[in-house]
Amino acid sequence: MPLSRKRPAVSALRVPAARRGAVRPMLDLQSALDLESFWRANLQLLQSVLPHHSCSLMLGIVDFEPQEGRHFVARKQDSANQPLTSLSIARPFLAAHPHVKMYTYTEILQEDPRARQRRVERERHFRGWDEFVHLAFWDGAHPESVLSIRRSAEQGEFLPEERKFLASLHPVIDAVLRRLRAFEGERGQRQGMERFISGLPLPVMFLGPDRAVQFATQEAFDLCAVWNFGHAEARVMNTRRCFRLPEPIADACARLADLWERAPPGGPAVGLESARVTHPEIGGLVAKVDVSQPYKGSLMRPGFWVTLTGERNLDGASPPLKAGAVHHLQFLTPSERRVALLVAEGLRNHDVARQLGKSPRTVDFQLNAIYRKLGVASRTELARLLF
């Protein structure tokens, strides 16, 4: 079937006028913080500037095949209007033109007539879109992402001023995609660190610049509750749900933040290394506060690491452990760790159940799980492993 190359007068676009309505979508595109907001802004921008049949953002390209994507089809009721999810038509062209930033279906056909047959084999329909323009974004010699904008025969081919606009749009989208990839990498690292730290059997937490808890281990929630309410009251509450940062720790954060603010750029403040706070009544209950950015050289205000220690934990177990005990306790859930510590200190199952507010059957079940996870067969072996 012949391809139409005549642009109907009714679909002609005056790009400068359309661009005035594209200012907000362009700002949203440049300020996008995740892939979904970027895709929404991209669609709004294209809809305000370029009439199109459909468009796709193909991502994570490996060996010229996208691993994921975002797609939009203007006329979903037409069975032939299917989103383009493959680069099979453009693959030989991309391989022959590394680093090409923009190309059209027409340009591919001029160089590779077999592309038409690949399209027929791929789509099984020769209607729907009639022409496309691709913006390609590269990682060295390999395409990393491709934005495909497609038009029907009625919409016609892309006008020179439209192609000029898309060429000017390429570096904008490229910069946003690079920024989003960096964000994703940072977000993944942070989430991985949070999961790792949250699983540690240590009372540690991280506070943001506003002293709001960003993440903490269950042991940290427990000792903060002990700090605020004492052992007896803390033992019967949900320490995570009832969390409140102890005022002396919040005051220590404020003092360190003030030192950081007054520190000269590029250098540490005197006394900024850490602050030590001791509970006035509960012996051995101590908090060590560290600033997350010891050097003044960032636009971001610092957060705070808080490490708590106590002579007894929430359930009355003694926390001094063998050097390798922390490694073993990481294999247990917070609830199992509480049972393991009390059992290792010599409490019988019914005493553990009473102290933790559990049924004896639950303690029996958890103790069997503890034995299995730690590879021990008795209370004596558990005690030797931890203390």
C-alpha cells in the first residue's frame, strides 16, 4: 500500500503558536522527578505541539530490543492502532548509524527497502500509523532509549519546522532521562541501605534535617520508648507507632545543626564530630548523635545518625553480645530476636511468653524457627552462640 506524503491543509500546525501553549508542559518535563511524571509531561507537550496517531517511549534497550516502555494511542477503538513496542523496523538503521539523534520511517525506507516487509510481518496490518519520527538517546554506541512519534496518512508527514522543534527537544529529553537514571540509582542505593540497616539487630536510626525519623531499626524504636516512658510502660506499647524522639536527643541534633550552619564552607565545625546524651535516670541508657555531613560543602542541610545503647533492652535482656552475634541475629525477625535474647539469658518459655505478652504456643513456634535459622538444637547452644 503506498504511503501518503501530502500533508492535508486541515491538519497543518503553526508551531510557534502551539509552542506558547507548551510552556507549562516543557517546565513539567524538565522538572520531572520520576518516569511517570516525565511521561505525562512528555504526552502533554507532544499533544500541544504535534498532532500524532500514537507515541511510545522505549526504555532499557538491550540488543536493540526495549525491555520496558510507555505507550499512548489516540484512537484505541481502532484494532489496528496498536502501540509500537519493538525496534525491529529500525534496528538495521540504528546499527548502521550509531549516535544518530533523529530519523524517520521514510529515511529508513530510502536506505533499507526491506524495512517495509519487516513492518508487515510485525504488525499484520498496514494501516494505523503511516510515518514516524524517532528520537534516539545513546549510551556510547548502544541505544538506551527511543521516543517514537507516529502519524496516520491523514495527518501527513512531519513538517520542517516540526522536525526543527523535535531536534531542539532532543537535548532536553536526553538531560532529563540522564537525571532520572541518576535519581533511580540513588533511590535504589538508599532503599537498599534502608533495608539492610532496618534488618540489623542494633538500635540505630537516621533522622532528616527536620529531625523526623527517616528509618530506624526496631531496637531503636524500643530504646526510644524506654527513654521516654520507662521499661514497664514501653513493654506494653507499639513502640514504632508511638515513636517520639526523646527531647535530649532532639536538642543534641539542634546543637550540631547550629555548629554545621556556622561552619565555614569546605571545612568541619569544631565539636561537630558527635554528641553524647545520657538518660538522667536510667543507668547505661546512652545516645550517640552524629551529623550525616561532617563537612560544610553542600546545598543540602545535614541529617543525623543516632546510635543508642543500654544496659538492658526493652524486654530486660542484657545486650552485651559476642562479636559474631550480630551477624547471627540478622537472620531473625525483630520479634524472634527478642525471644532469642531472653531464652539465651536463661528464661523458660512460659516466662518469655509472659514478659512479651505472647502465648506459650507462639514462643514455642518462634523458638523452633530460631533454632532452624541459626543452626542450633538447644537453648544451651543458642546461649553459647550469642553470649
